[in-house]
Amino acid sequence: MAKKLYVGGLPYSTTEDTLKETFSQAGTVESATVIIDKMSGRSKGFGFVEMSTEEEAQNAIQMFNGKDLEGRNITVNEARPMEARPRTGGGGFQRGGRGGGFGGNRDRGGRDW
């Protein structure tokens, strides 16, 4: 069964092909993904590599964790399931507090200040 690895500390120039080629030294790479920022289109500096077996994944961790890749020391460990993040409403704006919504500066009686 395939085993997914987290790879952190990647140079922003690292491509999925580079990641796949590098990790293939440890065994069969099922997939290699570099996480890209949606707004800038630039790498976020981390990615995931899926090795075909547990043994190959452990071999990759031993071979590459703390080692240099394109001038940066990378972190390689077993990927953990993604944790649920609390959702904020309305495109990142927080709700609640004073001053939100329509109506401007009014007190509870509807009077302007």
C-alpha cells in the first residue's frame, strides 16, 4: 500500500518533476505534488510524495530528511491527515463585534450618533 510523505523546506524553484526524480532514488514514486499558492501562483515551499510501499517511504525518510535539495535542507516525514480548520464567514471577514452590517453608526434605538 502506498505511503504519503510530507516534504517541507523546499526551495520555491522545486518542481514536481524534480521531487519525483529525487525521491525515485529511494524507490517507486506513485505521485509527487508541490503545493502552490492560489493567489501568487508560487510554491508554498512544501509538498507531498507518495511512495509505493512502507519500506520505500521509510527509506526515503532516512535518505532525505535533513538533507540538501537545491541549496535548502528539507524535512521529510510521514504525512498526517489534514486537520479541519475553523471556517470564517464572508470571504475571510470575521463576524460579530460592533460596526458590521448596514446602518452605519447607530445605537439600538436606530438613532444616528
